[in-house]
Amino acid sequence: MFLQNDEELNNLVTKICHLYEQISSLESLKPSKDVDTLFTQLVHTCIPPCPNIDLDNLPKRVQNIRSNLIRLCGQAEGLLETHFSTLLATYQYPLSHLNVFPYYTNYLKLGHLEYQILSQHLNLEPKHIAFVGSGPLPLTSIVLASNYLTKTSFHNYDIDPLANSKALALVSSDSDLSNRLVFKTTDIMDVTTDLREYDVVFLAALVGMDKEEKVKVIEHLAKYMAPGALLMLRSAHGARAFLYPVVDPDCDLGGFEVLSVYHPTDEVINSVVIARKFYDPMMLPGVNASSVDQQHVAAGAVGSPIILPNKCSHEVEAFNPLNIHANMIDELGFEEKLA
């Protein structure tokens, strides 16, 4: 049900702020009954569509609470993934037991959605994909590599060596995935020319915990990704913006052409944004045309042919066996903007 008036909106914000006070008073964010209960309540509170919430016009105190809450959610998510990655590693074949992770079904749905979106903009399976911020439980890479992109190599970037060590342990018993999933311990801001190798770059929701950090990462990707390569980002919409950072397609994606935006209305929390790096080097932030490899401009992304953007690319219902399109709200009128 959509919120109909300011009273309902105020009640929603009041409830979120109350949950923030309880969460911020916890001694630890490691998985426990209290932690699980509070975060479950928070998620359920933020899931219903809320089209009339204006984040920029919220009181400063509420905006500060939102920023702090996103960081707390990020910390709790990291601890949850570490806990279950450690648990899964105790099995002889960890990948056979992924369903012990409580949100595994959500990752299956999100992976299915992201594959459908991605497949509309590439006519061949990409050779190389980068996932930035893969963490100790790289379920997106595992789901996509196992179920959809069965010949693609995934390079998973994370700044935490322990996270990468745990992630590697999950796939080491699988001869196929252990060859195709590579884990690199580095800050993505230190990766430059290697970014040209990738047909697609995924940016995790919690890479860049605030607007300034997120935009810096996007600008770095815009500078070094291959022209024509695709960028897939996770964002948030409505009250879900109290859980994850928001990427504004109109303001935050300099150097990229936004192709489409999807807002799930079910238990999949993250919105999905897909954009293509401009071929024109003069449209990149802070980059001179002379500094761009003109061969890459002509050839596009390395590894697979590029299709020009499709004005109807945001419509996926025609080939969506789960009818996910019925649960989406297309945020931007791209067809009107392009017409």
C-alpha cells in the first residue's frame, strides 16, 4: 500500500528513527536474536512502496539518522555474511548448502533480474566481469556464474583480505567456479588500466557509503572502464533509502548513459541501475580526448560486441518467466527523454 498523506509518512519516519535508536544501542551487531529481530523489523518497515518521501527535504536530524543507519546496516550485513561464510566453509561442498544463508532466495531473484537486464544490452556472453565489493559471501558472482553466465570469468574485488580468503574457500571445492571466480584484494580506486578488461562492472550497494564516496568511485570507473562497457549498480528507492545508499541516475553517473532503472516492490531490496560508458571521450569527467585510447573508443568494450542502446530496453516482461516486470516501477521516462 502506498503512503497517502504526511501523517503516514511521519509515522513511518518516526518508526524508523525508533528502530535506529534501538539498533545503535546494541553492544554488538554480530548475528544474534536481538540483532536479527531489530533488523528484520527495520527491513519490513522500509519495504512498502513510499513514492512521496523526499530525502533531501527531511529534517537534518533525520538525514543524519539515515546516514548512520546505512552504515550500521552495512556493518551488520558484513558481519552476517562473515558468519555464514565461515559456517558454509565447514561443509565439504559449501556451494551445496548456500540455502542456509537466510537471504539466499533474495539473491537468486536479484541475480535473475540482473541477468535479464544485462542480457538486453549484450548479444554475446561477456568474457570478463568485475564485481566491486564482493565481500566474504560473493553470492551474486556465484549465482550468475552457476546459473546464467557459465563461461564468463568473474574478477571479484574487495579491500579486505580476510573477506577474499573466506570467499575463495567457498568455491575451492568446485573445479569450474574455482577457475572462473578470481578474488583480488585491492582498493578499486587503485585499479586503472585493468578496468579496460571488463565488459561489465558490477558495483555493490555498500561500496561508497555516502553520496560523496559513491560518486568518487563512479567517476573513477568512468575514467578507466572501456568505452561501451556496461556498469550495473545497486541503489535504493523510497523508504529503502534508509537501508542503502541512493544513486541518482540524473546526477551521479557522469561519463555514462543511463539505460534503465528498476525498483523492485517485493522482498528484493535493491534497485538496479544499468548504464553504458560513453564512447565520446569528451563526455568523461576530467578526461582529455588525447588521453583516451582511440582504438578502444572505436572497438568498444573488450571481449564482446556492443549493441547500441535500445529505447525500449527497460521492458523485460516479454522474456521474463517469473514476471518480475510486474513488480517493478520504472523510475525514469527514458523513452520520453530520448524521443
